[in-house]
Amino acid sequence: MGRPFVWPLVVLLCVGLFSPCALAAQGASDASTLPTVADVQPFGGPALGGTPVHVTGHNLGSATVCSFNGTLVSARVVNDSLVSCSAPPLGRVPATHETVCLTLRFADGHSSAPCLPYSYYRS
């Protein structure tokens, strides 16, 4: 009798809008439109806060807030590759400096990755 005939089953699994193949193809195309962060300028500022911060990357147009270790401040979308915000106060005086995690949050609820380091220094 030989090998079992499996090909029609594979075709059935890969036909339709919500098939694993269609979903995998959709995910592959969506990956190119995911927001990505690349850089932060400046790399730090005084612990008192207020420093204008610029985050660059790709597909950043839906950013709503900047998060400095969980402290949220409004984000201003300049264009699809640049977001600006003001660093919030650290809330304490570091001995020399303290580095926190800076991320962007987007309208769909997701946060950017990787974390961008931002350092507060003693004023």
C-alpha cells in the first residue's frame, strides 16, 4: 500500500483567512510595521527633571506617553520616527547618577522594546 496520502489535509489546513498559514503570513507582514525604538538624546539630565528628551526609531506615530521607570509623561509625536517628551523629576537625589528604563507606550497598549537607558545625575 505504501505511504499514507497526507497532501489534501495540508491544503485544508492552509486554506482560509484564519488558517495557520494565513495568520503566519499576516504576522510576517505586520512585523515590518511594529514600532521600534533606536536611540534617545540626550542620554541623561538633572534629577530635577524637565530635560527635553527625543526618542528616535520607526513607526512611532501612535506613541501616547514616555515611561521613565514607570513614571508616565505625555509624548509629543513630531513625526513617525521622532517622539519628544520632558523627563520627569527622579524624586530623589542620586549619589552621582542613576539610570532608569525609558520606554514609549502606544495607543494599542503596547510598550516599546528594548528599554532605552536614561541617566539622571546630581544637579
